[in-house]
Amino acid sequence: MSFPNKSANEDYSDYYYIDDPLPTVPVEIIPPCNPMIFNDFYHGSIVFMSVLMLIFLHLAVKRKRLCQDCWGGVPGLLSTVNFLEGDGHRGAASAVYSLVFCSICRVVLGHDPIPFIRDTPKDIKVCKEYWKILALLYYPIVYYVLLACETVKSIVGYIMGVFVSCTSFGFLIWQRVQCPKTPEIYKYYSLLSSLPQMVCLGYLSCLYIYLLVRNCNWFGTKEKTEIPGSNYYKEYVRNLLKKKSVTLVIDLKSVVTVSSRIVAFLHSFIYIPQKGFQVPVQVAISVTVAIIAVYQVALLLVARVVPTLQKARAGVTEDIAFVLTGFNIELSQDRAEVADLVRYYFWVIEVCYVSAIVLSCLATISMIMRSMVMHSRANLKALYRGDVLGVFGRRRKLQPSRLALTCWMAFTSYQSALVCLGFLVQQLVFFICTLFVGFLIIIPILYGRNLILFYLFKSMWPFWLGLVLALLSQNLLAQFAFLEKQESCLEITNRYRRALYISTYLFFAYNVLLGVLMGVWRMIFTALFNIVHLCRLDLSLLNRGVESFDPGYRCYYNFLKIEVSQAHPVMKAACCLLACFPNHGRNPVQEASDAEEGIQLVLTDRKPMTVASIKRAKARWWLAYTLVMNPSLAACRK
Amino acid sequence: MSFPNKSANEDYSDYYYIDDPLPTVPVEIIPPCNPMIFNDFYHGSIVFMSVLMLIFLHLAVKRKRLCQDCWGGVPGLLSTVNFLEGDGHRGAASAVYSLVFCSICRVVLGHDPIPFIRDTPKDIKVCKEYWKILALLYYPIVYYVLLACETVKSIVGYIMGVFVSCTSFGFLIWQRVQCPKTPEIYKYYSLLSSLPQMVCLGYLSCLYIYLLVRNCNWFGTKEKTEIPGSNYYKEYVRNLLKKKSVTLVIDLKSVVTVSSRIVAFLHSFIYIPQKGFQVPVQVAISVTVAIIAVYQVALLLVARVVPTLQKARAGVTEDIAFVLTGFNIELSQDRAEVADLVRYYFWVIEVCYVSAIVLSCLATISMIMRSMVMHSRANLKALYRGDVLGVFGRRRKLQPSRLALTCWMAFTSYQSALVCLGFLVQQLVFFICTLFVGFLIIIPILYGRNLILFYLFKSMWPFWLGLVLALLSQNLLAQFAFLEKQESCLEITNRYRRALYISTYLFFAYNVLLGVLMGVWRMIFTALFNIVHLCRLDLSLLNRGVESFDPGYRCYYNFLKIEVSQAHPVMKAACCLLACFPNHGRNPVQEASDAEEGIQLVLTDRKPMTVASIKRAKARWWLAYTLVMNPSLAACRK
């Protein structure tokens, strides 16, 4: 091994830091872009327009059902906001929340929190902090009109919706076509990061056009009086009352063969909507936002690091050999070979980084999907049945409380924040793991370099052999010596009981070393498991008994409590039933007959009522009532 | 800020590395020690003696109960090894296991695995590996005689026990008095690390002398025929049958005041033996070994690092200022002040290190204690009652299997290995935490230096203010606006339902940032919780549903399965009952009367049997049988 002398060492002092600007790679200069329609003007006008439209919507809509005596039922203040009810449009709400989330990303990462407000040059830092905090309120207000137009469920709303969504969509496309490249982070980062926004705005435009066309009574004035969402509740009650047919249900416990087990396991990652059940609006929103969060974080991580790595790789010259010798690392005698090797190592790092991101994406999205399938649906259904003990593991009151309400409000946000954080942690851990595998296992096998790990294993082989022998002999003894088959079950025979004790004693020391390995495996497995499941709110990362100390899981079960106590489908169906038959100025006898008419709800076809059919309907209604009050009976039905 | 010129930079190149030998501190040279009684000779003789004594013990003891037809009942092969039965002496077994554990520590850390075998100079490394593996078998065999002498429960055994334990104890004391200092690790390390051995050997000496004196029939030949341990089983059955009196039980759920809750919580960390219940031998051993493991690891960590830190602190001179300037760190203009500061920082590091070790010790020992109180006892009692679902959270068969048996064999070892590993991890994490607190919180408050963290918080205050305001306003809204008290429970009023939805939407962005903080807290809390509980086998580190993937917990529940299925006290009591009344050559009628006589077992006083007492005894026996078979009934008894 030869070291260069001191004078040579001083010669290459200019190349000492690898992150110095590399002269060989030309840096592309992106000019500041002035789009034809000015950003500030657009944003100012859209805010103005939104506020105007909201006021108009509130004036236009009469309150029809609630608080009719207040202000005479006009204007319909807050009538635009029941978008989080069970009957809210999941698609529209998800799209608007996604738009807001994308804006939060831009506020946190970008320089101009609110587009049309520019800082004065002095004291710029503090002002920006304030504007950033305000911007977190500004964007939800700007996009709110898109949600309000759908919620009021009137032609005026749909027309406005078409106008706002199409304008915003058009402007965004125009802006990106005009300025595809920006100097921040990576030249196409801005374009790529606004793709989800484009998709959401495009979806909203199509949705409003569709709703407008469907609901426009071009030639008539017939108005629908149906309560929104009541169809779903009727459907739910019908499903509850329907006699279960024997179907082939894929269940992890009932299947036996390995292949069917694998199919069932994979099946538990794919969300297939079930007839007669739909997830709450907040869950639908949180899943959409979570997927967009994964996209945004992954994009940011790729755009920040991969171009830098590629630039560094392109900038490696033969002089790198001197730099490495300065750090006492000598890869090869030949300078060209050293440069090739360093380039190769850079490439390996890049591959590891990208594969870690891909792995994290897969893990996070599969976790979100599994969460949807396994928990949001299964837990809600179980709670609707009344199985509190099975879901929470202990008795809990399904009543709203202050904590439960704040958790319900924060559920969607917490889910998306956890997805971001979980993705970052996963990416870091997977990157370290892939680097470890790449540099210490794959490169040594392929090229015979970096054999540290293999040398370590080789030097410790008597130790490993000893442990393997100890483990094996204990297992063999347990299998063939200590246990004897007696009447279809294994028993410890008296003959060898003492041999069991002596071998327990003699293997004590070996088992201590095995225990250390077990402990290391326990640590690694637990850490990896918890890191992969960090993004899931519906699982506690703590063990049975202290589950509720986990803030994420606490948020989840409080959310479930509110969801079940406030939006039980059977209760809603009953409410719809009562609301459908107006009883102004009727006498009690008439009301009772109305209630009996309501029984028709559970009949699928409207034939003239006979005595028998009324009896049957009564029986069904009592059955529904009994099943709701005694959920454990549902399992006993044929 | 002034930088020294290049020539000055070259002057102090000798002091560049802080771990270079420091010339100002005189190094104490410890001469190799030749004790009067040679180590090798002693070890050789003790091994020889052990083997001889074991053979003698086996020849001396006749097998009295089991396999009497095999080899005519003589010699009592393997009669010395039922030390892990429920009736084994917990103290002796724990002491011997502790001795073996201390030897394992010496084997792993020391240079001479087996004392009287020295390596040949060539190929020394590989040979040592082999010897180390053999040494793990050697030490259990050497110390086995100490356990065997107690297990045979005969005068010969006790005499031998006194001889071996006193000899070993005396030799160890002699050796340590002759050579208190050794050159390895730290001069007194060897002395301190052999303290637990001395305690164990001293205890065994006292125990054997006590047993010899108690059991020696100096003037008579009366021999006890009682089955060892039967007293305990009788006691257990008596306790089971005794009518429960209403006592003041401290229970976490029944208490109400804060102070009594704290008392109950602290109470759950202190193990107070309960009448009529004793933990299995393996649990007693594992607790003792775990405490010794804590001592050994803590001692090793202190002895390795603290003297080095003290040496480094003593070696700090004013030249350190140059070294720090070389790293671009300038603490002060005055060189003497820099040296004082560096010395102070070294002292802070030392304090942090020691307090981290103290914290880890406290955490680990409290975990071991809590494990004893909460789980080993509570779980065993519950399983004896038959409450499998409550303990394991799912139905499991309480039958021995191959896996369960290997887990049972490895339980003690795994517990001690996990304690060592858990302690190391805890120490590392606590050290980092204390360093963080010391350097970034306490020093800035006391001396106004290192204000990084405070500057960071100060620069982010609008952000924190925004978040706190968002959190506060949501909680206030939930408390006073959305919830209304209706018939003793809170309900969400229809009046404000839409206000709830709109505020949920508007707070979305703030809640995302709060969610990130929540996620960080979730990560930190989970990591700390799992690190503190890593040393406990009786808790799974994974959540409900996947608990059994945790290898530590799997080992624990398999251990419990074997313990309960093989050593149920009621079953043992029944066995004792049958074994106490020999039935050689009697007719079935006589046997039946014997069985009826056995009913007296559950009576505390032996009065002549009347018809009424027999009836009562029969009733009691049936009651015991019913309670054992139907554990759920036990709760209904008055």
C-alpha cells in the first residue's frame, strides 16, 4: 500500500470536499417565468369570486328542514356545509381536501405562502412565518366554494361549480404549459407536484358537468323530495333483514390449503366495495389524501436527492483517487479504475435510494388499503352490531365527549400527517437496509469486494456451530425423547422428566447466547413492524392493556365512537322514515297509521297492503328492532 | 473569529487525536499476580472432586419411587436432578444458576475460558473459540455438584455440600485477597465482578450448614416419609377451599382517590409473597439471574468508560484550544478558559453517563419486579383457575408440544439474555437523552451557552403560537359549542352540527401540522416504551392480534403452558394424596377406604372421624373438584 508524499497531498487540496461545485457538468440556468395570465391577478379574482358565490349561494338557498323559525328560513346560513354527513358526496369532498393538502405542501415548502402578497424586503423572515400561518386558513377558504356548490344540491350550485372548477383547471393547465420549468428543487418539480391538483380539478369539472346534466329539468318542474342518502340507509336495513344465503366467503380461518390462504391474505389488501355498506365520508377523504400525501413525499424525496446523485456521479473524474487517498482509502492502484468504481458505487447508492422509495410506497399504500379493508369496514360493522368488546378489547361508552369530538375533527389530518411521517421514516430505514444489503452482501457476492461481513461470519463459525448444535439437539430431544404420544396428545413422560431437568441446566449457558440472538431479532422485528405500521391509525403500536396510550390509536377509536353514535345507519333509516311523512296538523291516530305506513320501507315492492302483508311487515320491523338491540342474536339466524 | 495560520496549524499536529496517550497522567502498572494457591491446581482438583462426589451420590442414593424395576432400584441414576420440580429449593437453584451466569460473563469477556488449559501460541484465536464453546458446558458441570447435594435430600449430600461450598468460597476469597488488582478493563473490575459469586457461595455454605444441622438426627433414627413439597400443595388446596373473608384488597380499579391510586401503583412494583402461592422454581431462578445480570452489565459499562473519561479529563491541558481551533470550534479567546470548559464538559458527560446507568438499573429492576408481581403470579393464578382467554387473549390448548418444551427449557436463559440486551439498549438511549438534556437544556439555562435549541424555538414561535391557538380553539369549541348536556350525557346538538363540519374543514391544515407533532410523539413514546419493556418476556412488544410474532412473548406463553399443564398444584396435591398411602398387596375395598382416608388431607386438625365429618370432607372434596373443573364458579362463591 503506497501513500503519496506530503507535497502531492497539498496539490489536490482543492478537491478535498466532494460537494464542491464540479466544473465538468454544465449547470442549466432556468430563467424566471412570467406567464401570460398573471398569477397574482388570477388568485385575487378567484378569491373575490369565491366569496361572492358563497354569499349568493347562501342567499339563494332556503333552509328547508332545520331551524325554520330562525330568520324565517332565509337565508340558508351554513346550509352549504353538511358535506361531512353520511350522505355527502365522497368524490367531491375527497377532491377538495386533496386540493387543500397540495396547497399545504406548497405553503410549507415554497417561498410565497400566499400568491398575491409579496413581503417587504426588510424583516422578511418573520413576515413569512405569519403569512404561512395565515395561508393555512386561506387555501381552505379559496377551495371551499368547490365543495359548497355540490353540497347545496341545486341547479344554481352546479352551474357555479362548473364555472369555478373549469376556470381553475384551465388556469392551472395554462400556467404549467407556460412555465413547465422552475428553479426550485428540481426543474420539473413544480409541474410534477401539481399533477394531483390537475387530476382533482379535472375530476371536479367532469363531476359538476355530469351533475348539471343529470339534475337539469330541461322540460319539466318535477322536484325530488327524497332525503339525500336515504337510499343507502334503506339498503342497509334491507341487507340487515335479508336472510343470509350460504355463500363462499373467503375467510382466513375457514380456509385450509396454503394457496387459498395466500389468496385470502392478498384479498385482505384489496378494497372491494360491499353492497349495502359504504365507509364514512371522513374515511374516504383520509384515504384519498393519504395516497396524495404518499405521492407528494415520494416526489419530494426523489427530486431532492436523485438529480444531485446523478450530478455527482457525472462529475467523478480520475482525481477522485487522490481525494480517497487523503482519507486513507485505496480502492485500486489504477486511477481510472478508481474513478469507475466510485461511479459504480454512486450508481449503487442511487439504485438503493430509488428502490427504498419504491418499497416505502408499496408498504404505505398496502397499509392504507389493508386499513380500509380490515379495520375501517370490519370495525364499523362490528360496532354497528354492538360488538364493543371485540373492537376495543374493553367496554367503552359509545357517547360523544369533548376529546372524542376533537379527535373526530382531526382524524383526516392526523391520518395524512402520519402517512407523511411514516413514509419518511420507512424510506430512511429501508434505504439503510438496502445499502447494507447492497454493499455488504450483493457486491461481495458479485465482485468479491467488501468481504467484511463474510470474514466476520467466517471468524465466528465455531460460535455459530455451537449455537446451532445446541438448538438442534434441544429440539431433537424435545421431539423424540421427552415427549410421548399418549391418546392422541403429546405428554411429558415420567421416565425422562429428570433428563429434561438436567438438559435444561446444561444448556443454560448456550441458551443465554441464543437468547441474545433472540433479543436482537425481537428488537429488529418489533422496530420494523412498528415502522411499517406507523402510518396506520387503526392499530396501536403498544401492546394489549396500554393500547390507549398511543395517541394515534386514541384518535382512531374516538373517531369510531362519534361515527357510530352519530351516524348509525339503522337510526338514520328510522329518521328518514319519520321525516318522509310530514305530519302537520294530523291527529295521533293518523300519525300511528303513518308509522304503520313506514313499515313499507322494508318491503321491496309496493303491492296493496293486505292483512297478511301488514303482519309480515310488523314482524320484520320487530325483528330489525330485536336484532339491533341484541346484536349477538344475529349470528344465530339461519 | 481568528484562525491560526498554517505554520501554527502544523505545530500542534501531535495533539490532533484526543485518544492519544496523555503524558501528564501517570499510568499505574499492575504486575501479574501469582496467588499462593494456584488457580489451575484448584480448578483441576475441584473438577475431579465434583465428578467423584457425583458418582458417590448416585451410588449412595437408591431410587425409591420411580422405575423401581429398572436396575433393581440401585444406583439412583438421575436422582439428583429433580431440582426444577415445584418442590425444589428455590434458593439453592438460584444461587447455582447465578454462579453459572457469572462464569458465562467471564468466559465471554475474559482471555482464558477454562482456567487450567492454556493455548499454544500458534493459531491462538481459533483454539480460543473452541475452548470458549466448551467452557459453556464446563462451568455448569463444575457447579452442578452444589445443586445435586441439596437435591438428594440426605445427610451425605448435605455433608458434601458443606465441604464443596465452603472450599470454593474460601478459595475465591483467598484468591481475591491475594490479587485484588488485575490489568484487565479496570484494576478492581475482577474483584467487583466476582462479588455476586462470593455472595452466592457464602449463601450456599450457610444453607448447607443449616440443612445439615436441621436434618441431622443426632440421637435418633426416625426418618421422615413425607413427599417433599406436599405441604405447599396441601396449603394451596386449603386456600382454594377456604371461604373468602371480606378483606381490604388494594386494587387499581376499586380505588378512587389520587393518593391511593399512587400507592396501589407503587404497590404493584413490590413483590410480597402471598400465603398459599409460590412462584415456579424457574421464575425464581430467572429473577435472581436477571438481577445479577443487571449488576454485571452495569459494572462492565462503568468500568469500561468512567476511568477512561476521568483519565481524559485529567489530561486536558491548555493545548486543547489549538486542537479545537483545528476543528473550527472556538469556545473562548482565553486558552485557560477553554481548558476549564473542556474539563467541565468532560465532567458533564461523565455525570450523564453515570446517571443513565443509574436510570437503566432502576428501570430494569422495577420491570423485573413488576413482571413478578403483575404477571408471573397473576397469570399463573388465572391459568390455574382456567382463565385461558383472559391471559392469552385467545383460546389456546394447555398441552405440551415440542415448541413449548424448548421454550420452557430456554425460559431462564432468555430472560437473563434479554435483561442484558435491554439494559445495554436502555443505557445507550438514556445516555443520549441525558446528553441532550444536559447540553441543550441545563447548560444553556445555567451558563447561557449552547442556546441552539432556544434560538430554534424562538425563531419558530409564530408557528407554535398558531398550533396552540388552533388546538385550544378546537377544544373550546368542542367543550362549549358543539356539545350540550342532555339527560346526564353530552350530545352533539343539531343546531351546531354544521358549524362542527365547517370548523373541521377549516382546521384541516392546522391539524395536519398538529398531526406531524402527534406522529413524532407517537414514535418517541412507542420507542421509549418498547425499549424500557424490552427486558420483559411477559409482555409482547407487538399489538393485539400479532402478539405471538414476538419471540420473547412466545417463549413466555409456552413456558406458562408447560408450567400449568405439568405442575398444577391441585393435581400435585391429588398425586401426593395417592402417593402417601402405599397400597402394596391390599384389596380394592381396602384401597377405597384408603382413598376415603385421604380426605383427611383437607382437614386442618386430625380428630377421630365421625360420620358428619366424613360427609363434610366428601362435600369439600367435591367442591374442590367442581371448582377446579369450573373455574368461573369460583367468582360466584360468597
